[in-house]
Amino acid sequence: MHFKLILAFVEDTETQAVMDAAREAGATGATIINNARGEGLNKSKTFFGLSLESQRDVVIFLVEEHLSRHILERISEVGCFDTKPGTGIAVQLDVEDAVGVAHQVKELSEKIEDSL
């Protein structure tokens, strides 16, 4: 079985919605890293030297490769990544090998067989 790693950088207020959408699209779980910061095209605004940027979470999904594009599209849609600037980004990377996912392989195998 081949996997993809999806890294989603989302506003902390949208993390649960992104997680729910990814699960509905086939993700079996995720790891969340809280309190990340980032900067896009435009610098963050400040008020008397205090930053007004919102907190971000990094949500990491290890997903089966046949489901990865659909999951990525759902994350983007729910997080409004392409419709509202500054809401977040998501990328997917090839995974050469993974351990610790044996308990998920059986369930994923059944899902993949049904969709192919």
C-alpha cells in the first residue's frame, strides 16, 4: 500500500471542520500541531507593535494515495483556501515508507477495493 502525506496549514478556528471533511473523504486520522505562524504575500498587520495575525494549526494526514487528491480537495474547499486569501494552504508529498499503520491497512484496503 502506498501513502501520501498531506500537510494542511489552517486557521485554528477551522481545524475541526477541516478534520471532519478529511475524515468524510477517507482520512483515518491526523496529527495536529498547534500555534504555528506564517506569512503570505502581505505582511501581517500590527497595532502599536502587537501582531494581529491569527493562530494556525498544522494538520498532518497520512493517507492512502488513491484517496489523497479527493481529501486534499475537500480540505481546500472547507478551509476556503482558494476563495479567501490568508485562510491556509495544503500540500501533499509522496511517502516512501511508513510504520505504525498496520491496524489501518485492512480498513483502507477494503475502501480502496470498493472505489477501484
